[in-house]
Amino acid sequence: MIEFLNSIQNSLIYKNFFLVLSGLDNTILLLLISLPVGFVLALLFALGRVSKIALLSRTISSYIFVIRGTPLLVQIYLIYFGLGSVKFIRESFLWYALKEPFWCGVIALTINTVAYGAEIFRGGIQSIEKSQVESGLSLGFGKFLLLRKIILPIAIRKVLPSYGNELILMVKATSLVSLTTYMEMTGIARKIMAKTFAPVEAFIAAGILYLFLNFLMVQFVKYLEWKYNPHLRLNN
Amino acid sequence: MFKFDKLVFGDAGWGDEFLIATLMTILVSILSMGLGLFLAIITVWAKIIQNRITRFIANFYTTVIRGVPELLVIYLIFFGGNAVVISIAKVFGYNKYIELNALTIATIAIAVISATYSSEVLRASYLAISKGQIEAARALGMNKFSIFFKVISPQVIRHALPGIGNVWQITLKDTSLISVTGLVEIMRQSRISSNVEHSPLTFLITAAILYLCLTTISGRVFKTLEVNYSKGFST
């Protein structure tokens, strides 16, 4: 038994696991900023998308079209390599953020998730029954109150499953930030691979951690669905 | 800032290189989508036959691949794939070093990812076929093959087309990750060009526009196909 435990401790996967684990906080840091900011902006963009101001709605829908039609990798590279090559950006205050791979990653991920999220929330807002809005209006709700008490709560809880999917896609998307030299889990796994020439062991260690992170995310979304959709609970 | 003159065809610009790279992206997407659909059919089959072991393997495959970043899967297959192939070849008594070319690796890697998404789409559309139809076909004396090709397939295709269109878009965008393996597709080409010309903005915007064109055009194609396949069905 002890021999078996020792052999596990000496195995490459076990050692790599803790090395990759040291990148977990960097992965989570990316998510901790881009997900909440992305959520708020996505809501605002969705409201703008369904608004009656044609210019606003047009602009947002073309933004969504461009972001959803291009790979995230292109967006990350555009922000990291592309914007950094423009002279007046290098001389402006923006350079303080854009010279760091971390902030480039955060900006790219946020831009990306806002587009997908806005489209999801738009579906939720448009699926609200008219009668619910009308009953709010008949109670004398103003526009803001209507939004806060009726439209947003119903829309958000309706789209929770699909927004949960988007959250999981975001967890996976953080791995692309490693291509801008930011050392999160995939970046560290790549470095281990280059050092030890043992690709399978390095990437399986990272894969287990990503699976765990996604598992937590699924549980979190499930909890939110359970909490905010009490009328859909099977047994109380 | 944006250098149009670098995008001309011929020796002065990168236009023809980008054209070839775009064709490469399309080629990889189509090959891996096809292989992915094939893998997806096997996965769905493993899930719907009443066999615990195959169902477990299929579920394990789809859960793991969908829970792990695409980049990691590509790295694993790119760096680990050769070793696997060599060890398989050794079993058959072939002891020389084998190196798979980048296109093969890229196709396999993207197909493995794309198959997990396709299998969910195909499974859902298979389950949408009412059981009565299969029973009716059996009552008419059709064998398994004709049931599959004449009853199941046409309906699965019709149900699955919108979902497969989405998977195609994802697959097309995932091919950009293949650039890390050195296969010269749009993304790789734009990195090469920007390293030579010291003008990343030009070539990255070019890449973005090319991807945008590809996704838009293929979106239209799938819309037409959907209309064609749902003739006579008011949905």
C-alpha cells in the first residue's frame, strides 16, 4: 500500500498536478473580472438591442454579428498584438492596461462574452408575455420599475440554462489567453510539456482541473436555477 | 495603420497566401466536420443501444471533451498523437518512426471536439422521431439497413440541420486554434505575415474579415438547406 502511494507521489501526473494547480488562481482571476462585468454589460446591450432607438439597436446588433462571426483567438490577438502596434495607443493611458497580457485577456474575454450574453438575454426579454408588462403598466409602474421588477427578473431566470452554457464556454475560453504569454493553467501545462517532453501527463493534469472548475460552474448554475425558478421545482 | 498595399496578390503582397490559407481553413473545417459527424453517429449509436459499457464510454467521451478547453485537446492530440500512432504501429510490427502531417492531426483534433457537439444534436433529433414509425417500418418487414436509411436518416437530417449549422460555425471558428500546430491556415498566415511586415493590425483585421465572410456565407448556405429539407413541413 505504502509502495503504491509512493509510486503515485513520484508519478509525473501527481507532480504536474500541483504545478498546474498554481495556475488555477490566474485562471480564476480572469473569470472573476470578465464574468461579472460581462454579465452587466450583456444586460445593458440586450436592452439596447431591443430598444426602439434604431441607431443604438443597429450598432449593437452589428457588434454582436462581428464578435460572434470571428474566433475568440482573433479577438485576443487583435487586442494583444494589434492594438499594441498602433503608435497613439502606445502613447495613451490605454497602454498601461494593454501592455499586460492579463488585461488584454480580460478585455478580450469580456468583449466576447458580452456579445453572446446580450444575444441570450435578448431572447429572454423578447419571450416575456405582453400581458405581464401590461399588468405592470396598469399598476402604474414607471419604465424603470417595470424593468427592475418585471422584465429583468423574468428574462434572467428564463435564460439561466443557456447563460450557464455560456459561462462554461468562458471557463474553457480562458485557456486561449495562455497564447499571449499569460501563465494560467494551459500555459503552465504547455511549459511543463516543453520541459519534460511528456505531453500526456502535463495536459491530463490540466484537463482534470478544468473539468473540476466546470463541474463547480455547473453546480453553481444548477443552484441558481433551483433558487430563482421555484415554480419549476419538482418537489418542494 | 492599415496597409492595403500589403494585401495585393503576387510577390509584393500577401493576397495569394491568404487565399491559400482560406482554402486550407475551409478544407480543415469540411474534413473535420465530416469525420466529426461520423464519430458522432458512432457515439449516438453507443448511447442509444441498451448497453451499459458503450453508453458509459460514450458519455465519458462527450463529458470530458466538452468540459476541457479545446486548446488542451489540440495540444494533447498534437503532442501526444504521434506517440499513440507509433505504439499502435509497433503492435503490428512496424518499428520505424512515424510522423503524422499537420493536416491529419488538425483534422483529427477538431473532429474529436466537433463530434461531441454533433452527437448531442443528432441524439436529440433521433429521439424526436416517434417510436411508432420505427415499429411501423418493422411491421412492413423492412430490415435494419432500410429502416436506418429510409426512415431514420431523412428525418434526423431534417431535425438536426439547424443544430448542425451551429456546430459548423463552432467548428469553423475552432480551426483558428489549429494555428498552434503550425498548419498554415488563416490565423497562422496572419501571424506569419505580421511578423514579417511588423504590422499585426493589418493582417489580424484581414483574418477577422475572412472569418466573418466564411461564417456569414456558410450561415446562408445552411439557411437554404434548411428551407429545402423542410419543404412540406410548416415549421
